[in-house]
Amino acid sequence: MELYVLEHRLQVGSIPRDAIAPFTHGLVKLILLRDKTKCKFLSLTRTADEYSIIIDQEGLKELEPLSDQLSLVNSVWYAQNVSAGALGSGTGKASGITKIAKALILPLAEAQVPVFVMSTYQTDFILVQEKDLDTSIECLRSHFKIFREVEGETIEVPNSGSKGETTPTRGETNSREISHPLVAPPTRFSVTSLDPDTLPKVATILLDILFYADPSPEGSDADFFSFSIIDGDISLVMDTETLTRFPSNALFTSATGECWKMIKIGAVPLGFDECGIVAQVSEPLAEADISMYYISTYRYDHTLVPEEEMDGVVKVLLSRKAKINGAASSEGKEGEEDKDKTQSSSCTEGMDCSEAPSSAPVEREETMEQQDPTTSEPANTYY
Amino acid sequence: MELYVLEHRLQVGSIPRDAIAPFTHGLVKLILLRDKTKCKFLSLTRTADEYSIIIDQEGLKELEPLSDQLSLVNSVWYAQNVSAGALGSGTGKASGITKIAKALILPLAEAQVPVFVMSTYQTDFILVQEKDLDTSIECLRSHFKIFREVEGETIEVPNSGSKGETTPTRGETNSREISHPLVAPPTRFSVTSLDPDTLPKVATILLDILFYADPSPEGSDADFFSFSIIDGDISLVMDTETLTRFPSNALFTSATGECWKMIKIGAVPLGFDECGIVAQVSEPLAEADISMYYISTYRYDHTLVPEEEMDGVVKVLLSRKAKINGAASSEGKEGEEDKDKTQSSSCTEGMDCSEAPSSAPVEREETMEQQDPTTSEPANTYY
């Protein structure tokens, strides 16, 4: 398997929800006027109380003059991703970071490397801080052939020879407990994309949603909209109600037309130094072969799992001593707010998520097509 | 003839060209997300060194918190416009403020009322300061039946009885000299409009032009782009090169497909208290029955005249002792920069201005259709 360490020097930052105005000028340019900027990596996620941003150095220049309203993590991050071919080589049918949980997420957790995960429609990026990059590369050697991008060229990283292929291990890997409370809002999400050439057609819709959305009534956990444009690939994560605002033929949806449920991780901001948060959730879901996306933001992490797997997910997480608010469990803890929706297994509300465009794009799409929903067993057969 | 005093309480302001970023958030909302704002009157004109803005109180709220980068004239302005029917009742065939020069512009100049003029594709607005409004109404009584908008209702303004229909007069009306230097850049302009429903389709183009245009090499007098949205009517004034960036069917152009030349008035900012600036230019052009638009900005005024009338315009203005830079005159003062373009009478460069949309809109359009270009005499026959 091949792992690529991208050359973007990334910053992770946060802007309070009500302080976005001074940054709109730069962000509109970064999002809509691509030929005017050298930025190659931008992710902007609107949550109830912040805009979480991942941005390269060229992009950051567009936000200047930087004000104290933009909080930046005091380190540079490097994004790593795994080649699409490698993703397809796993045995399980699940997609997203489930594919890379054992080979990438777990070894980094074992090596005490904190990670920031950015799933997109196309792929998953695992971000590590600059100080952890060498450790990260060493501990992933046994799983991947590792390449680094240097000034646009891809070069293989030679074996340093010292530690070689030894990976730090921990005895009790399988009993990793979930350390943060989880919240599972009833909202249904869609993970989608659009052709960059289509961006102008949906510009006003995007602007409205990103910068002029009314604040949620009470800082809702379901208030979540993520836009990223990374090396030309656009990825969008939004609730299915927001999805209906886009013209039906503007967005790509996955071939399997899945809707996703979100599990927000953390009751207080997670910080950037704790290790193993992603592993705690991804390891048991990978064992159960359940697909998942994962989106870290400045304050909280967010797992997205297929709506029809939600019952199984809750069982799996409860078995790891998770405290879950808002999700129905098999133990009869029916969440009040989602009683109407949790059991629905099809995606018929709002826009029809199952409408796949004729021009089906990119790696993620291929990966997802390997999932045949007709052979999926019901969620609760996993336990 | 009927004159309407609109109820918008307008502010006139200026933002330095390089200080627009903090205002982009509010302006994008005002321009592109019309259903999110109560603003009814917005005009934004980008020149070489400033953004000149005319905005109502509701619009101004969207720009808060106001910074000292936004300079506002310390008074409220009221916009007056003349009914389309009245415009058509004149004897001449010329359009724009030529139609209202004698009945409105000259009387206000005689009455020592400084005005700010905002021509749009649809109509012309004559703005007067609140302190001058009563004087303005009194001196226009002899020419117009006057109405005021009050809370959406249009009510006729009763005659105050005191001064009645007496209009201040000045003996030497016909020898009004032009007091400010004029500059006539070679650039050709188009005055156009678009259906508000079309706005989303051209959103990224508009954003790019309005907020992310590269600064002109040396503060060019031809750097001019005006956007206004007034009671739902959109008006755009741009050079013909910029026009080519829009899809060919997106914009309305006048039925006669005219291109316009601009004459910038003033070498130093004109201020807001001097009377008669508009009259100095509009009176002789009206006498010569030459169509003209007029756009006041925070610093300078701008007259737009039909390209094919430019020779005549120059002669007329020179006869009023104007100092004109950059324009060819009949006395052989061929301007160097426009030697290739001044003589061209058709509008073939860039987009074809003569393409009229099937859905020809609004008053201005009707007015312009009364002009039959085939009967127009050559410019120099006026003198």
C-alpha cells in the first residue's frame, strides 16, 4: 500500500460563528475565484459556534490581515493520504476511514501521534503536526510504501534504517475505551461533491449557506456544513434539507445513494494533543466492517456512519463504554428527538440522494461502488 | 410632468479601493442575496481609487460595524425621479438627463441646490440633501406635479402657497461656463441591465469584477464599473471589454446598441456643496439634443455620451470654455490615446452591444427606442 505525504503546509484554525464578516472577502476568493489564488488546500466547516478551517500557506495569505478573531493552532500540519488503489485492496467492503483504520489510524494512536482527520467525498486525509511527521512516517513503514511531495515531485521516502519496521505496540488494543461523550443528532447528512466548473452556478447558494445562514436556535449539534476544495476536488457535507437547495443535477451523490448520521465527539473542545480519539471510534467500527467518514474540526470531531447502520453503530460504541446522547440503542434507550427518523433506512426525505450523476467521479466513488447494498446484512447482525 | 420624491433616506459614502475587504461581507449580501435584506436602494461604483456608494438606511445596517474606512457625507439625501411618461413628452429625441435638464437640473442650479445625479439603465435619480428638499420642491413646482412616497404610499405634495410657482432666475443662463477640467478616456462603455433572476448566474463574474479586480496600472480614469439595484431594477455600467466577460444572453443592452464615451468631471474631488456642475455640462448638451447619462460619485462626476456624438460633444463643451484632456476635438487636437477609437461609430469591439434581448425591459428601454439611429445626423452638424 502507498501513503502520500502531501507538501501543503497546513494551518488549522477557528473563527467564531459571529465573526466571519472580516474573512468573507478572502474566503469568497478562495472558494469561488479559483484562478485568482494559489491556494490548493482549503476546508471550511461551519458548525453551531465556529468556522473551522484547514488552509495552506497560500490560502492563509488571502485572509490577511489576520485578526485575533482567527485562532490558529500553533503548528504546521501535513496531510497524508492513501492511494485509491490501496484503499480497494482491503478485505472488508466498508469505505471511508474504516479502510485505513488498522493500517494508519491505529498505528498512529499506538505511537502517541495525535491526528486530525479530514474525510472528503474523494478520499481521507490524516493530518499530523510537523513535529510528529518523522515519528508518523517511521511507524507507518510496516504498512505502507511512503512517498512525499516535494515541489510538485513525488519521491519515495528512504528507510532511515534506525528503527526500521518496528511499530510500537500496546497490549490491550482491543479494549480501547471511548473517552469522550458522543452526541448523535437525528439529522441526516449527505456527503457529496460537484464539478469545479459547476461552482459558479451554485455560487449564491453556497455563499448564503456558508456565510449568511441564520444561527441555529440553540447551538444545535446538527448545525454542520463542510466545504472543501483540495487540489481541485470539491467535497460537501450537508444535511439533507440543505441539499434540497441545490439544483438536482448540480451535485454528485454516491452511487449507493447513502444518507449518513453524524456522531459528534466531545462535550468540551478536544484540543490537539490527545492521542487515540479517532482510533477509539474507528477501531470497533472497522472491526464491524461499518463504513465511516470522519471530520475533525477545531473544537470537536465528527463521525459519519451510514443511516441504515446506525443501530449497529450504537451497539458497537456502547460496547466500548461510550456515553451517547440522542441515539436510539438496542437497549431501548430510544432518543426522543429522533424517534421518527432513526428507523428509516431509505433516503427519501428532501432531495433524492440516490440520484447518481452520469459523470461519476474519482476514487471515493469507485470505492463506494464496491459496496453492494443488496448484500449488506442488517446492522444488528454484527452483534 | 410628474416628479416623485422617493422615501429612501440615502447616504452617500466612499471606501478606499484597497479597503473594501471588511465590507465585502455586507455588500455580497446586499447584491446577491436580495431576499435576506430590506435594502431597496444600493449603488456601488468602483473607480480607480474608491468605491463610491449610495445606500439606504436598511442597507447601511448590513455594513455594520461601520469603520472609519467608510466616509459618509454628513447628511441624508432624497432621490427624485421623473415619471417615464413625462420623459417621453419632451420634444427632443435625446435621452437620459438631457430630457430633464431644462425642467429639473437647471432650476435646481438656479436655486443654488447642489445635486448628486445617478443615471441608471432604467431612469435617472436626482439626489438632493435633506436640508435642500423643501427648496427643491418649491423651485420645481412650475415644471412638475410633485409626489412624495410616504410609507409606501404615493401622495401629492400640496402647494405651500407662499412662493408659489416663482422660480429663481439668472440672467445669463446661456453663458454658464464649465468650471472643472474634464477628462475623456478612450474607453468605450456600455450601459446595461439584467433580470434580477439572472443575478445568480453571473454572481462569480460580478464578484470578481467588483471586489477582486486588479488595480489599474496608474489610477486610470477609465477604471469604472457601476452596479446598482434600486427597487429591484439592476443597472450596470462597464467598459466594453468587461462586458465580454458576461454570457452574451445575460445582459440587456439598449435597443439601439449604443456604446458610450465617458467624460470625467473634476481634477480634484468636487465636494457636495457646489451648485451647477451638472447644469454646466447638461445644459449645452441638452440644447444640442445629445443624449447623456450622468453618474456622480463621491469624488468626481461622470458624463456618458453616445460614442458617435463625441465630436459634437467636444465642440459643445469647448464652446463653454471646458478644458478637456484626452478627447479629440474638431480643432485638430487629436488625443493620442484614442486615435484608434474616437472615430469609430459602430460598436464592434468585444461583445456586440447591438444585441437586444427579446425581453426588452422598462422605461429607459422605451425611451431609447424612440431614438432612431438612422435619422441621427452626424455629430458635427450641431455646430
